[in-house]
Amino acid sequence: MDTHQHYKLHKPFGVLSQFTSGEERQIKKKRFLTELGEFPKGTMPIGRLDEKSEGLLLLTTDGKISDKINNSGIEKEYWVQLDGQITQDAITRMEKGVVIGIHGKAYTTKTCKIRLLKNSPLVSPPDNKLRIGRHRENSWISMTITEGKFRQVRKMTAAVGFPTLRLIRVRIGDIHLEQLAVGNTQPVDLNLIKFP
């Protein structure tokens, strides 16, 4: 029997994917997961979403399943709003793998799956800090990757000339964000995840 607790969380824009910094005095203006509710002792995020990214974040009290999910090559799907009307050529280049910088070194991303979303997805309104639609038209894609390098999706879209305006993770493996409201948490059974 699994005595650990697992949750899915709809992480808002502007919140760090951690519970505390250990240096609150130095970064008072930063927001942490602790403001989104009470969690059992030892709860940790599985993977990360950067401060400006939104959407599905899994939380667990089980370090073993956290490591397993992080290192399994499990699919992660994002809805990405791009600056400009993305071209099929740019999509194909990202699907085949593009060169991005990771820790100062060139890295070629693994193949991924991308589809153009013809209509804007039904999502919560963007944070006021996001400057969307002020310069040129924008477009949405669904991108599914099996790795998670630092700011990878943002670096990939920038590499083909379409900077990311908004990034929302909607799926990790078989677990979907669904209609979970921004900032809300829901228990989830991580044992149901099918690993590749």
C-alpha cells in the first residue's frame, strides 16, 4: 500500500517551483508554492516549471517516484503561445531537434511532436505582466517533449525565430491538467503512470 501522498497543482505565473528558498530575506519579492496551500511534510515538486511558466506541476512525498518520473523520458505536453505566426518549416526544424545553449554548451534537442493549434485553447487569462499581442500576431502550438532541459521549450522556439510568450504545461505522461483552476491542487495516483 502506498503511504505517500501525491498531488497535481495548477502552478500560476510568477510562482517558483519550490516551497522555500532558505534565503527569504534576500528574495522577499519571490513567490513560493507554500502560498498555495498546506502540504504534508517532505512534499517536493517533481521536475520544475520556471517562474514565468504555468500549468501542471506534480507534487509528492516520495523521492523514489520523483526520480523515476524525472529520469524516465516520460512525455510532457505544453501549450505554447508564440510571438508571430509560426511556419511549418519552423515546426519541422523543432521536431527534428534544434541546437540550444545549456550551461554554456551547445546541445541538440531530441526529436519531439508538435502540432499547430488552429484556435486559441481555452485557458485562463494571461498575467498582466505578459506583453501579449502588443507587437505582432501570435500563434499557439502543442509541443510534446521527452526531456526537460533548463528553459528548453523557450530556447527551442527562440532558436527558430518565434519567441515564447506564454507556456502552459498540460500533461505529464497520463496525467492531464484538465479543468483544474489556477492555484488549485488535487490528489492524484502516480502509480497509474505508464512509463516508457
